[in-house]
Amino acid sequence: LQKAYITVPARKVYQRRYYAAVSLARVQRSEVPQTPTNSGGFLETELARAAEIIHGSTAPSEAAIYDALQICEHLARSLPGAAKPLNGRRRSDKTPTSNLLSLDDRVAATSPAKETMRISVQDRIRDRIASTAYRIVADPKTFITPNTLSLYVVTQAMLHRPKSFPQVFDLYASKPVPKAGSSPITYSDPSPNSPKAAVPLHIAKTALDAALEAKDLPLCLNIITTTVATSAFKRAKFLRKALLPSVALALSPLAAYALGKAFAESQERLDQQVGTIMATACFMTYFGMTAMTGYGAITTANDHMDRVTWLVGTALYKRWFREEERAFTDRVAQAWGFQDYLKRGQEEGEDWENLREWIMGRSMVLDNPELMEGME
């Protein structure tokens, strides 16, 4: 009797606390303001405001284009699953209230028809936002800058709509540039191979991540072709990383002659002219051997390569210029192949064979047996 007397009130207290927590969670849920995209009128108004810049008779400024794309980015960020992965809430974000809400959501999601309708509505909203953003950057009157291109790629990645990336990257390199303030608008032809036409590396990585998430192999290969495999990207890489060392190497004979002459003047055993020639030759040998050793170490390193390596006979300078292309291809091969190292080489299927042929056509090798562990 004593045990029953203690247990029954405790159970009632627990039940009262549980129902109170559930009621509080539902009240908090009802008080959460709806996202702007849940209102059809608000969505249409914002998209119309963003598209106003392409309906004018003059070329919009860079700031106006960026503001229009920022409207699309804010709408995309307000959608569920846009700014975070779709595989659920992180552990650190869990609270007692969120746990109760998730239980309530699971009960509400038991209706397949309602869940299908909700997903269909979200897809239509994503398509509308993605279409508006694409029309803004594809309009002949708008000029695509690195900042606007980055914002566009981030927006489409959040919307899970990466299909337009190759077309937009082509527009970024070859789209006629409108002259500001001209009426009627006049255009100047850009140079697709200019270093300015190169897609920045961080933008290319974001685009490839979105394509890998979409599991679209042709899209991944097209992104590689229109970003890191272009002549513009290689020229931009040379200007960023190789221009200063090349200038230093070109000036090394003058530095060697100055050092050799100073050395000859500081000694008395040899004739000054002979000493200058010998010292200059020694310094040139030192500079040349050091430069060749560093060049060989940089262009032949393969410790960072996983599944895609260079074909034997590929020129060393081509390996350096195309390293980002190989790295992107390596990421695609890792995503499409088995994650287990012991199962590598057992992949099959049309996509895998197409990927292998595409890699071979670009002086690269997929799963070179000579470089695998235990095959040295």
C-alpha cells in the first residue's frame, strides 16, 4: 500500500509535467512567425522587385545587380533546408522543446499526401527564385562581376539548383560588356582567354560541391571544363603564382654577375676579370640547380593525389598549370567510387566508364595500379 501510495502521485506529477511541456511546445510553435516565402504575395513582390533592373532601358550598376541578387539570396536562405544540410538537426542544436517539436512533426508527417504536397510547394518556390536569379545574370544589360557571380552561385547552391552553373560561367567569360551610361546601350566584346575572365577558385569549389551533392556527373564535368580547365584560369594562375619567380629567374644573371664582380674585387689571387667570370659561373650554377630542384619537387609531388594521377609522359609544366583540374577530377572520382579502399577497382557501370574515358582523354589516369598501396 505504501508503494502504491507513493507511485500513483508521482506518475500523475510526471504526466502533468509532460502534457504541460507538450502544450508549451505547441504554443511556442504557433507563435513562431512564418517565413516570408510562406506568403505567396510577399514572394511575388520581392521577386518582382529583384527583376526590375532587367526591365529598364539603361544598363544597371554593379550595386543594383548585387542588391537584386541579394534579394534572391535572402529568400533562398529563408527556405527550410537551405542554409544547413538536409540530413537533420545538429546535435548541439537540440533542446527539450525542439525534441518535443520533432516528435510532433513526425506524427504530422505520417500523411504521405501532405508531405508530398509540402515538398511540391517548396520545389515550386525554389524554381521561381532560381529562375529570377538566372534571368538577372543572363540579361544582356547586366554585367557579371566576381562578387555577383559568387552571390549567384551561393544562392543556387542553397536552392539545390546547380544546373545553370556551366552556362553562367560561359557568360562570365564571354558575355558582351555594356557600357555604363550609354543610351542606347552599347557593348564591348570581352576576351574569353583574358585572366580577368577566369572564374575564382573558391567559386568553382562551391559550384562543384553543389553538383556533387546533386549527384550529377555530366554537370560536374561541365563545371570543371568551364572553370579550372580554361585558358583564362591558367593565365590567371601564372600571374598570381609564377610571375614573380619568373622575373626573379630572369634577373638572376644580373644578380650573379654583381655578386661575382664583388667577390673578384675582394680577392688578390686571381685576375679580376677571370675571378669575375668564375664567380659568376658558380653563382649561376647555384641559382640554376636550386631552381631546377624546386621546380621538380613542385611538379612531381603526388602525395596529395588519391585516385586520379598524371599519365606518364605529361610535361611537368602542364602538370603544374592543370593541378586544380586534376584535383577537381579526383574529387569527382572519390564521390562516384567506393569509399572503402579495399573495394576500389570494382566499380562498374556506364557513368564510371564514361568518367574513366573522360579522364584518359585529359592525360590523366584513374586508379593507376603502379601508385596503389602494395604495388610499388
